[in-house]
Amino acid sequence: MKPVKIRFRRMKGKLGLAHLERWEITLHPDQSETSLLGTAIHEVLHLEQWDLSEEAILRMEKSIVDVLLRLGFRLTEKVGE
């Protein structure tokens, strides 16, 4: 398994991007904890399942975030600064 590179950058009108050719995601740093978690999962899903519709990606993102939050997962430090 190749680890996904993570970059933080302020972007107008976007919370995240997936760069398949670089196996990298870019995340906007000014997000709530839950939003950042969802955006990171969303962009990784785009890398792993590039052929799925946006609707399918959103559905999986919401389910995964819900389960992780109910299990108690939280950020332990501020990221992206």
C-alpha cells in the first residue's frame, strides 16, 4: 500500500482535491474537525475509487464519518497550520 500524501492549502471554493497522478490529497485547513475528517475521507475515496459517481462517494463519506465519530475518533492536535 502506497501512503497518500497530504497537503494543506487554502483554496477558494473548495475544501479538498484529489490528485490521482501524485497519489495526494490537498485539504483546506480552515475546517471544523468533522468537516476535515469528511473531506479527507472523501478525497481518499476519489483516489481509491476514481470511477465512482460523486453521489456514491458522498454516501460512503457520510457513512464512514458517522461510524468513526460514534466510535469516538477525534483529532488529537491541530493540523494544517
